[in-house]
Amino acid sequence: MWDAAGWEQWKADRLAALTAADGWLNLTDRLPMEPGRWTVGRAAENDLVLSVGPDHLGVLELRADLGASLSDPTGVQDFAPEPDTPARLRVAGLLLEIHIVEGAAALRVRLIDHPARCGFPGLTLYPFDPAWVIRADWVALETPVSRAVEMVRGATDTVTQTHVARFSHAGHDLALVPTHVKAGKPMFVIRDLTSGSETYGASRFLIGVVEGDQVILDFNRAHNPPCAFTEHAICPLPPPENRLPFALRVGELKPAAH
């Protein structure tokens, strides 16, 4: 799994996820909203004006508990929760999501058949380097720590840190902080001396795999965050501990223009 063959499979899975209907290439809008009833559509008279879709999509009701439904001439459709995603609804060639950051909701919109999905030029990565498959110590904190994580465009997100990944490499003692969980696995937001020149400037993401008291960090799988592909994503920035003092020439490079 952690050899070159496993990396090739990861690359194929990564490309498939990125170009899927719920990937990051077809995100067209992110519109903040509060609980209430909102007319939605492309026409200018709507409360929430979309850049895609029909002129009058319907009336979106956002409840106080941040559950939502959409009413149109065919009836009422609920936004449904799915694993590891915001509540979502597919309608009129669009994928609508209720995206929540720090208790604040926004309507996030994807055009399912967006041309960018078909015309995406692919991913560019450094060569595989087995030296960057790291088995780090997965150290539990005596007391979980609540900390604010800075986000792109000035937002913040509050997360609970329970562990730290400790390892030494190339003369450096490192203690990386996981800030989020994806599909039950810890996610690390990292930056290094290639950031901004060879790799995406804000950060790259790395998903760890916990095995007992260790966590496997395959830096060959360091990948660009959603905000590298769309201005409508809100991505976390790396905490100070995850700003690496060397050039990490594995993983994804800057994405090509698309």
C-alpha cells in the first residue's frame, strides 16, 4: 500500500475524486445565509443569485437547526446528510450543499456538468520517494486542546486537538498537529519551503493512517487543498507546528490552469 504501486493507485483515486460531480472543479457559488426563506436562482430578483442554473430554482428554507429544504413547482425536497459531506440536494443539473463553518451557513453550488470537469489537464506531482513514507509516533495529549485554526480569507475554525505526530527526519525533530478528520483519519495542513514557488502557496493537505501508537504519513500523497482549484472554497491554513523548515519535494505541485 505504501510503495510506488500504492501511490499510483492513490493518484488515480485522487484524480477521480477531484473530477467527480462533487469534486472541486465545478464549484460555482458560495452564498452566506441565515435561517429563513430565500428565493434562489439566476435571475437578479432572487434573494440568493446564482451564476448557473435556471432563473428561478425555488424557495430555500433554512431552519434554526440549519436543516434545509427547497420548494419548487414539483414539491418540497429536503437536503439530505451524506457521510463526510454537508447536507446536499441534486436538482436542475446542480448539486446544492449547506456548508457550515463555525455555526454560519452558506449555500454552496456545483454545476454537475461543468466544462472544467472534462477539460481538466490532470495532476502534476514530484517523483515517488520512499524515504518520505514516515511512521511517526502518534502521541495522545494528556488533555485535549481547543484551538483556533486560521482559514483562507480571514475566517477561523475551532478544532479540538487530541494527538500529535512526532518524528525525526533529515536532522529535524517535528511534531505535526492534525487539525481535522477526514473519513475517520487525521488530516494535517502543512507548508514548506516550496510553497508559493513550486507548490500551492497556502498549504497542502496530508491524510494520516493510524496504526496503534503510530501514524503513517506518506508525504508523497501531500495534495492541494480545494482553494487551489476554486475561489469558492474555504480552506484551513497550517498551524505554526506544521510549517516545515525545509523543501518537501514530494506530493502535488501547483495545479495547472483549468
